[in-house]
Amino acid sequence: MRRMDAHARKQVDQGTAEIVPDPERPDSFTLLVEGTAQSHVDLADPARLDFEYMRWLGFLIDAAAAPGQPINVLHLGGGAWTLPRYIAHTRPGSRQRVVEIDEPLIEFVREHLPLPKNANIRVRGGDAREVLTGLTDDSVDLMIVDVFSGARIPAHLTSAEFVAQAARVLRPGGIYAANLADGPGLHFARSQVVTAQTVFTTTAIVAQPPVLRGRRFGNLVLVAGNHSLPLPILARRTASDVFAARVLAGSDLEKFVAGAQPTTDDFAQASPEPPTGLLKG
């Protein structure tokens, strides 16, 4: 494994990308795009997840099937491929596809943070929704949507039509998960939940209490499916995590979304801009 001791920089479609070594942990790196931290990777320990929302998604991945069982995963949004590496490590033999619109970013990550040779991970360039529309029905066990243009989720990935395409591609028993970002008022997150509810029978949201109370801007993970989800396990693990979070479902979730309206392609908007400097690495 090649050790990288200095910053690497490259102009990509979204601006300046940087891969910054962790001064305290060899073989650990942070990917930044235009100064915003996108991913953290530990090449020596792919099971180590540093970002809070990725830890929550890691707990969901752990509960998505029997321990170690291979699954078929679609990742919309690439970053430095942190979760694909996690799945390849914890569920060997899994088949994974990653879709990332920024092809120069793909090449930058591939050069400096190469995937393990035995990982069955295919990374391709393309718009997340266009690629999703072309996939076959009932072909994915887990779909993780983590797409940001700069620090905002593109509008065309927030509508009921987009979520319907995701549901079409999921197998029976499949799980849909999306990383959201929102602040005081939580208008975007609440709308995204009710948008998912137009397609899926079961939904939940994961976030830290200050975010759920609208006291600060932060990440929320939306989880959905047309079946029973492993929410009790997810709730226990997130509650005891170093980044302790709550899982809202059932009546608690209904109170959270009260009055919110789903969005469609005709009215879809990008997620709100975070406060200046909040997401800078």
C-alpha cells in the first residue's frame, strides 16, 4: 500500500479536490471538494467510519442482512467510496456499483486511494438519476443516496418521481437510505420524508437531537422500504454511539412531518445551503 504524506490536489468538475492525510493516523485521509469534507477513508481499517452519518449508515448496513452475507448495493454518489469499502470488508462477495457524476474526481480518488483488488466494486461516471432510470427492476438489496453538488443535494434527486425509480430498482425486502442535510425549521427534511412516504410503506429518520429540534444544521439519514425495517437494532446502536442519535418512526415520525408536503419534479428544489464555514474541513 502506497503511503501518501502530502496533500494531493486536482481540479475536478466541481472545483478543487484535495486528499489530505490524517496527521495522527497513517493510511487515513479526508477528501475535500472546494473546502467541504466529502469523505474520510482509513485504508488500513475500512470498517472505521469517522463521519457521524456514515456511522449510522454503517449500522444500517450491518442490520440489512445476516452478518457477513453478501448483498447487492447501489451507491448514488461516490466521494472517496468509504461505504463501498466498508461493505466489501464486512460483507465479502457483495456486488456493488457506485455512480459519480464527476469523472475527474473518480480518477483522482482512483489514483490516490485505490480500491482493494478483491473488492467487487464498479465505479462509473454519470448522473445518478439517469443511471438509476436505466437499471433493471428488482436488482438491488440496498440503495444509498449520498449526492451533493457542492454542499447541496440536487433538486432532481429530491422528488417523488426519483424515489419511485429507486423503489422500482429495489428487490422485495430492499432498503432505501438517503443522506440529507437541513437546518432550523427542517422544511427540506420533513418534505423528503413525506415524499418517500408516497412510495414506501415504512419510513424513519436518524439524526442527532439538536438537529431534530432544529437547533443546528446537520445531517439526517432517511431510511425507507416496503417491509419491516431493522429499526430497533438501528435505534439501539445509534443511541449508544459516540455520535448519539435518535431514530424517529411511527407516531414520532408523524409528529415530525406534520403539515409537510411531498415534492414532485415540477416543484423540486435543492437542499438548503449550509451556514458559511460549517462544513469546511
